[in-house]
Amino acid sequence: MVEIPLDGEPSGPSGDDSLFGSLQRSYGSGHPGRRALAGPRNADEWVELSYDALMADILAVSANLSALGLEKGDVICLQLPNWTEGVIYTYAASRLGVVVCPITTIYRQRELSFVLERTNCKVLVVPSVYRGFDYAAMAAELADSIPALRHVICVGSTTTPGLLSSQDVLRPGGQPSVQPDAPSPDDLAVLAFTSGTTGEAKGVMHSHASMHAAIDDFVSHAGFGKGLTSLVMSPFGHMTGFTWGILMPLRGSGDVVLLETWDPRRAMELISRYSVTFTMGATPFLTDLLAVTSEHPGARFPDMFVCAGAPIPPSLIERAVQQHDSRVVSGWGMSEYFIGTSTTVTDDPVLASTTDGRPAGRAEVLVVDPAGSPVPVGAEGDVIIRGPGLFKGYYKRPDLDREAFTAQGFLKTGDRARLLDDRGHMRISGRTKDIIIRGGENIPVVEIENILLTHPAIREIALVPLPDDRLGEKACACIVQQPTAQGNITVQDMGQFLQSKGVAKQFWPEAVRLMSELPRTPSGKIQKFVLRQHVVSEPSEGQVAQAR
């Protein structure tokens, strides 16, 4: 590994194309004093770091993580908000060849313990307290029951015993006990756990090469260019914020501004202060930001806004263009392939509201019939994808790999789409996978159903999506109660029950419909498409109670 003197250019060429090596080249491509990162260091401190200062912190943390026993191939789990430490620990781990596992802050004991145990995580980094929740206490409790977990590092002050302070890990120390070799491009770089339909979160494995291929293809295809100033609105623990908000701009010699929690007025302030040129988030972010900027004529808006995961109303795109001369890019992707299709900054804006784009870069995206043959233009089918940005499989789940891939190496995404033209533009029309996406967050339907089935008042249950203007979808619980149940079960009852089981609040159902029986096929399988139709078209029948 080429060492970087902190007062100048890299000492020599490097063939390192790891996440750290990518940042290393950005560091050496211009004046090291230029800004690289701005954001909260913890709940109380806002910092601005030059490339020089960022690299100094990365080298210090890298050496201290090595001293704690982290080695190439080990896993470090980062359950952090959009704080600067998340960026620093990511690149410090990459320098050592350590696998980074960013975890959403909504996870509680149940979800977090699963990830820690599955990965044999050696080091966990958490905030002390975030949004009123004591992560330090939760992590300390879990550490006692997970043998592989050697150290918990806490960002921010805490009185919880047995935890290391991130302030100490950030202090310059010695060199790593063993000088790290540059990771191979095919080495595992990132583990992203995503909720699916199998009853447990799946670990999506990405190599350094697949990460960079996805980034480079999207940048080239969409026409973003280099030197972006990115406002990170999506959480660090999601691949949207992690990849497109942080890794992409820093790979392209740009800089990153971190928004801790979604607040459109705070976002508007940061966009103006730092002259933000790029941001990416779900449609609700665009809706909220346009609403608040409309109250302030002349307010700055990002030059480019990428939306993925839900259709974009044409009115939003028209307002972004007319009021701010901003380009809205639509896209489709997933943890397994971050962006498979998208529009570009030079496309007619109408494409962003009528399509999910066309294949990005080297991504091969097909819409196929049940036999696996491409459908004609205008027809609907299943979406499959392959290319250099495709993930490397599910962590420790070869059984899922066998189910997920075709013989030709395409991933069966579980999404359905309509092919719109011979250029490959498509429109996502539905999902074959049994998931509900609430504001970009996948709700693990099977797991939540199984937990709620242990409720003494519930005999049968099925979760289906309930359309929501802002979040896209919410979970509606269709329930057959036990004959002995006292009174009708409510949304609040389910929330209290799931809270007692340590389930993240974002996964709780937000509506309930009581039924005498669930519709089933002759073989006994619940017909969820029938339930979806009833919930959407006949909400007045039965009980539908909205919450939060």
C-alpha cells in the first residue's frame, strides 16, 4: 500500500482500486486543502474537513482499528446516522481490507443481533444517543451475548461501561501492526443487509469492483460529471445514501455534505450554504424540498436530483425545471444492483415521469416472459439483470443464490415491468416478491407476519401495501381474530406488541382491517392480490385505522 504523506501528494502511483484507493486518487488529484466533507461529527458538533484532514483521520482510525485486532476479511458494523464518523470508518476499514457493513439506525435488538451474529462482527460502531434512543446501552447489552464481538466503539459521550470512545480511536496512533496490502478488486468490500421475503434479512455482498462498476456506469450514463457537491439526505445505513451520497462524489474528486435527519428547511439551508449540485432520494424528499423552496423565491436547488424507488409525478418534474432549472433523473435499482436503469440529465424531462429509464452503462436489463424470452415492446414481464455492477451473492446463503440467478447469470429481481420502446426504456409495474416499501424502506413482510401470529388475539394475518401519497406505501394488516379475543385489535395494540419484541417502529403496520376469513386459493395459499384490491378499493368495509 502506498503511504500518503499528510502534507502533499501521494508518494507514488498506486494500483489500489479499493474504496480507499479510490479516495486516495481523489486526494492526490487536486489541492489537498479543498473541502471533502461537512456534517455533524456527533449530536453536538458540526465540522468541515478538507481532503487533508479527512485523510489524516482515516489513517489514524485505520491504525487504531488494526491495533484492536481487525484484519483483512473481518467485518466491521457501522450503525451510525449521517455523521462524519461513518465516512471515516468506512475508508479506514477499506484500507485494511476489512468488510464494511452499514446498518440502518432503525434496527433494534432483534434485527441488530441477527446481523452481528451472522457476520461474526468483531467491531461495532454506534452513536451514544440518537433521536432519544440509547444505542450505547443496547450495544453493551448485545456484546455480552455475542462472543465474536470484541469491541463496541461509541460516537459521542456515554457513561455506559465497557465501550470505547470514538474520540480515542480518532487520535493519531502508530502504524497498523501489519502493513496492509491493497485489497483485490474482487475482494468483498461491503455487506448490505436488506429485508426480503425469506423471514430474515439477506446480506448482499459487493466487491470493490462491483461497487465501482455500478458507480462509474451510472455517472457516465446519466451525465453527472466529476466534482459534485452532494447533499446526503438518505441514511448512511442505506445503499442510496452510502453509495450515491458519499462514495460516488468522493470517487469523483467532489465533496459531501451530510444531513443528519430529514428536514426540508435544514436541507434548503445546506444547499444554499454549500452550493449543492447533486442529491438523491425517494420521491417524498423531492416533494418536501419543492414545497419548502416554493415559500422562498430564489432559493437554491440542486442542479441534479435523482429519484428512484417510486413513480415521480409529472408536476414535480415540471416545478423543478420551471422554478429551479434543475434536472430530475429517474432510476430503478436495488441493493443487488444499485442502479440498473435511469434517464439522463440531457433527456426530455418527461421521460423521468413516464419511465424508470433505460439500461445504465454496461448493465444488461431484460423484461422476459415466463419462459425467459424477452417480451416485445408494450408487453409486461419479469425484470432480470446482469453486468459488472451486480452483487456477488447472498452472504452465507448459497440456497438463495441458487434461487436468485438464471443459468445465464441474470439476477431474477422479483420486479415486473412494461417494456416501452426498443431503446430499453421500461416502467416498473409491480413486484412478484412479497415486500412492502415504506418511504424506501423494505418491510420484511414474512417476519412481521410470523411475529404477529404469536399475538394471543390473532388467528390469521396477511400484510399488504396501502398506498400513501408521501411514503408510497404503508403496511395494512388484514386480520382474522381468535374467537376468544376480547374486543377488536388495533394498530396501537400491534405496535405495543412489536415493540415488546424489539422490532423497529418503521416495520409496524399502520392500518388494520378485520376480516371473517382471508381469501385463499384451492391449495390454501392466501390471495394477497385480492386483499390488496379490497384494501385499496373498499376501505370503508371492515376496520381500517390509520396511525402516526
